[in-house]
Amino acid sequence: MLGNASSTVATKKQEAGVVEEASAENKGSPKEAPSCPPPPPSSSKSPHPPEKEGGPPPTKTQQLKKVFKEYGAVGVSFHVAISLMSLGMFYLAVSSGVDMAAVLCKLGFSETVVQSKMAAGTSTFVLAYAVHKLFAPVRISITLVSVPLIVRYFRKTGLFKPPTPAP
């Protein structure tokens, strides 16, 4: 009966949105504070739903290849433009003296990833390129979301022909 009452209290706490942070085993042990906060949960949405074959959902790279195949030059051009702007912005930030290691830690990158990409004494361009590479998933997500919208807009305005139906 006592076990049932404690599970009822736990269920009510979960329903109310209260989450217990420490279990009885961890109450006495001190924890070291990490130098970088844990990364936020990923909530990126893809314009293409995962395939229904029961296999794992496609990776961002596979989705990007599909967009390039489906939308051709528009997809490639948009992604290259986004990449060049990203590299330019990061080069400007690094050459202006922004402490990119601190910025990346605040954005949720782990300290080991940041330190592996940024060796001491690297040139400005190499450091900007390393940060640019860390943000590849962001650029790919922007491309995956934006290219179908751009093509749809151009088709609506008459600049592009509507897609031909598959036989």
C-alpha cells in the first residue's frame, strides 16, 4: 500500500509539471559544474517528412542531396550563397576580436568540440573556417527550409515553369 501511495504522488508531480532533479542516491554527492552548458534539445523541422519505410529517418546530408536533385541549380546556388555569407560573417567576427570559444560555449557547443576546432595560434581565416564548419547543420537546415519556399514563390510569379507530372 505504501509503494502505491508513493507512485500516486510521483504521478501527480509529473502531471503538475514538477520534475525532481536529484534522486535519493545523488543528494549527498557534489557535482562539478560544467564549463559549457549542455546543448539545447534539437527541434529542427525538415520540409520533407521522413520516409515511411520503417528505416531510420534520412540524415541532413541525405535531405540536402534530395533537395539538390529536386530543385537543381536553385538549391545549389542558395546553399553556396548561404555558405559564403556565413564564412564572411565568421571571418569578420574573428578578425574583429570576438572570443569565439566563449560564444560557442554559450551557444551550447561542448568545450571539447570547441577546443578541438580551435588550436592556439591559428590564423584568422582558419579559425573562421572552423567555426563556419561547426555551423554546417544550421546552414543545411536553412537551405532545406528555404529552397522549396523560394521555388514555390518563383513558380507562383511565373519565373519558373510548374513541375511536370511524373508519368
